[in-house]
Amino acid sequence: MKIRKKDNIFARATDRIAAFEFDDKVASVFADMIERSVPGYADIIRMLPVLAERFAVAGSNCYDLGCSLGAVALALRAGIKAPGCRIYAVDNAPAMIARCRDHAAAPSPFPTPIETLCADIREIEFSRAAIVVLNFTLQFLPVADREPLLRRIYDGMVPGGIVVLSEKITHDDPYSRDLLIDIYHAWKHANGYSQLEISQKRTALENVLRPETLAVHRRRLEQIGFRHCEPWFQCFNFMSLTACK
Ligand SMILES: C[S@@+](CC[C@H](N)C(=O)[O-])C[C@H]1O[C@@H](n2cnc3c(N)ncnc32)[C@H](O)[C@@H]1O
């Protein structure tokens, strides 16, 4: 049995907290970190085979953008029934993509190939895309880069294809915003993170993870041409939506 390495990266008090990076230290504890830091993460991953079965059409491509360890790519592969599909798992962090490559290469009963790419998602080509998943990745791009990326994704999609966009969100109403952040931190504390860890990680993510409101995400997708933008999952200040071409 493989023991999951515990995330204690922010456990010790530090004078100068460096900006958060997806380096080897983070990659080595990432499975534990994301489970205890993103409410509903496991549920979102568990739903993806259902979407994959429905939306992957014969000969189409599926993209896992900002794939980290490859959880999305593996979940898509488990659901795809259509023949001749291919999954591209893309991340620009070498420490992540190396681990993702090992996961993708492990024996699997599912036939769809997974190709791993160490690349910036702003620079890759999209073609015949039936499913494009950005599972907590868009939030790490500069805000100005989000619309051009989503537009290129839209252009590379087949009619009827879907984008799955999961994000940490913020709220215009200050009361809701503060309340949801507070509840989120209480949830993290209940998951074993100390107040020091929560506060130091928050500082490290400042200016690295820039959340937007659900309304902003929706408006941007609709302006590009996506239709039926519907949140299908929300827990505290985290949500996942689907949008169709
Ligand atoms: C929160 S993690 C995503 C989690 C992952 N999708 C999952 O479901 O387990 C964000 C990932 O996006 C990657 N990333 C951030 N900016 C990127 C970019 N411009 N191009 C490619 N990958 C990027 C990071 O290296 C990191 O692995």
C-alpha cells in the first residue's frame, strides 16, 4: 500500500514567506495538499468519468490543463467509451509532469492513451477537443491571459464539446466573501492544518492565485461564445462549472 506523504510545508514559522510555486517539494505532497485544501476535490474528480462517457466522441481529443499529478486525465480515461480518443495532460511544472507521466504509464484497463506534455497551456494548440478540463488551473494565470486562452480553446473545440472550469471564487458582497473564507479556513483547520499553516499558505498564494467571481467567469465564457454555462458543484468559495460549445 502506498502511503500518502503529509503536507506540512507551511508548518514552521517563517520570517519571509516566498511566493507559492509548484516545485518538487509541493509535488511530493500534492495529493494530500489538494485533498485537504480544496473542498469537494475528490467529488469533482469522481464525477469526471460520467462527463467523459457522455461528451467524448469518436476520434476526439480531451485536455487536462494544469494536470499536476494527472488525476483528471486518469478520471477521463476511466469514463471514455468512444473509440480513437486521445487525452493530453499538460503542465508547465517539471516536478508535476514527471509524476503524472508515471501515473499515466501505470497499467490500466482503459484503452485511451494519455500523452503528457511539459508545456505552458497558453502556448499549446487545441484541435478536435470534446472535453477540456481546467481543474483549479485558470486561477493561476494572470487575469489578462484568461480570455485569450479560453478563446483558443473554444476555437479548437468540436460543436457540442464542453469545458469544465473549476475555480476558487470570490464574491462581490463583502459579507458573503468574508463568511465563506472564514468557513473555508475552519474546514481546513478541521482537516488538520494549524492556524499558522493556513495563514502562511494564504500569504504565499497572494498575487499567485487570483480568484474572480462566478459572474465574471460566466460573462467571459459567454462573450467568447460558450453556451449553457452552469455551475454543477459548489462548496464554500470553490465551484466547478460546465460550458458548452
Ligand atoms: C491546483 S493545480 C491543478 C490541480 C489538478 N488539475 C488536479 O485536478 O489535480 C494547478 C496546476 O496548474 C499548473 N499550471 C499553472 N500555470 C500553468 C501554465 N501556464 N501552464 C501549464 N500549467 C500551469 C501548475 O503547475 C499546477 O500543477
